[in-house]
Amino acid sequence: MTGEIRAGRLARARGAVRGLIRTRRRAVTAGAVVLALAAGLGTWAFQGPLDPKDRYCWDGWEEDSGPAILGDDGFTGDDGHSRTSKGAAPTPGKRAGSCTLAVHSSHTYSDGDTSVQDTTVTVTYGRAPMAAEDRLEWLNRYLGDGAMPLPDGLPGAVDADRGLIVLPKRCDTRDGRPGAVTLDARERSEPDEVRPRTADLGGSRAVAELLVAAANQGMEKAGCAPAKPLRVTSPLLTLPEKRETFYSDPACRIKGLDLDLDDDTEADVDYQVGAVTRDMQSCSVRIGRDDAEYLDALMVAQPRLDALLVGVTGEKPPARGWRGKGVLGAGHQVVRAQCAGRPTTFLMLGSPQRESTGHFAAFSNAVAQRLGCPAVAPTTSGEAGGNH
């Protein structure tokens, strides 16, 4: 046998092995057929995919592409696996769309009992709600609590079960409002029981990857995709601290943000310090085992995120002595002012009405001081507050 013949056979054999490695699943009979073809035809039989991957949500997500929810780890039961998606993609004529990925599995125990897992991931392509109060609550849902900013300069934030990204200006609606993509996940353990904040998509990093992939595909379908797709390459920030029980310290360690609760309630309160960056800062306070919302405070200065809030503050200062434009309502307070050279929006949701303005002033002035800009709310000397 000459060297050339041996080399040719060796190359064909190596090609066959590489083809087998690339094949994720195969039936025994099909494998035998493939091997027979390989023996007679060299590597040709392995050039095409034998087990193509499933794709979901406008073809933006591929099976086994990284996030746990797209792989076998997304199933919590041992039998009855299924993963499907449905929904309409945006189009150049209608820059709005949605998709729902449904992941189902079940587990049967030795006594015959069965537990069911139903995880749904909903992606929405469109714009923020029109009404001011609805828009504030919508934005706080994605930026508040434990959400962390997206890396690499991307305008948005993610948590373990939700996320938001604002699209480039070329994807703005015809009336000039920014377009955005949101992601929400939830899980049911029983047909009528939704378990909040329990959906496991593989962590915040996986949520960021799913969100950006959906945004890229949505922009492609809508006809406004940038020349280079959006990418998540850098690590995500981590929380500055975990959720802590509130006793006598000011909430989120912000001077002046004292809740003045009775002893019984105070012992059942905890707060979460979220993002603390130049683009975002958040603080949330919850009461009771059900995590009832008591107070949410948020600062937004990232330009594309802040653009979502244009129009919610009115055209005049919220009250005498306040800087910027805003509204001090019963259920929400918001003010938008120049801070550190760019428009910055401060908002607060919840908090009892008799205390809400004081809480909002304490938060806004503390954040303004951290950013190095003048106080937003009226204050006497030495009472502007600051972060500890």
C-alpha cells in the first residue's frame, strides 16, 4: 500500500469520526446506514446536518445554543418533554410583535403522583405604554429591584427572569418614540398556580443572551437592523449587596430614607440595593412573606433608557424649590433635571402619601450628590443626604 493511498484512507477515516462527533443523536439503524455510506463515499455522507436544531421565536433562538432553557437543562422533569413557540414577528409596516416559548415537562413518582413544570418565556417587540403612570411602572419592572445594567454599553437591564433593551434610534416609531424589546418568564407548578420569580432560565447572563438575540432577530424582521448585530461579550455587573432585613438603618443605606414603621412591621421588612452606577440606581423595599411592594425608587440617566421617559414629567417643576420638571402624585413621583451634563430622571412608586415626598426628596438628593450635581429637591443646609 503506497503512502498516498494510506494518507487518503486516513483522511477519510478522520472525516467520518468528525462527522460522528458532530451528530448529537442518531438511531442505531440510521448509524449503521451512515457508516456504510461513509465506507463507500468518504466524508460526503457527513456534509449535511443529520439532526437539525429546532429554532424558536422568529427563528432568533436555536436549540442547545447556550441558555439553559433552550437545552435539556431547561426541563425539570424526567418525562413528557416538549418545547414550542408561537407568535407574530414585527414587520417593516408594523414594528410590533410578540412570541411565547413554552417549555413543558413532568415527573412521575413511584407512588404514581405526577408533578408538572410549565415555563413560559414571553418576548415583546414594541414601545413603552403611553400613559405616564403605566410607563413608570413598566420601566421600574425591568430596571428596579435586583436588575443589573446590560454590559457593553447596551441600553437595558436584566434580572434572572426578565429583561429590557432599548433599540437603536433607527428603530424608533414614526412619532419618534424609542422601540424596545422586553422578556418575561414565569413558571407554573400546577395549572392554576403561578409561582412568581421562580422561573430558571440559566441566570441573568442567559437572560441577557436571550434578550439580545431576540432583539437582533426582531430588528431584522422589522427592517431596521444595524450593520453589526448587538452583542453581549463582557461580564454582567453583580449586585452591590444582597437583600437585607431592615431594622433601624435607613432603607438602602440612604440617609433620610427612614420608613418610620411600627415594631411589628419593621421586623418583617427587607430592602434591595440594586444598580448603583452613573447610568442607573435603584432601591426597593418589600414587606411580609409575600414581598408586598412598599417602595421603589429609581434613577435613570442612560440616554436611550431616559428617552423612554420623555413626556411623563409635564412642563413645570413639581413644586416650589424643586429643580427640573416633574409631578408629585399620590402613587408616583417623578422629576427630570440636568445632572452631570445630561438629562436624568428620578422616580418613586409606592410609599404612603404622607411620607412619599420626603422619601422621594431623600433618594433624589442622595443620588444627585453621588453624581456630583446640585440637589433636585429643596433642602436645608446639611440635609441633602448621601449614600453610605
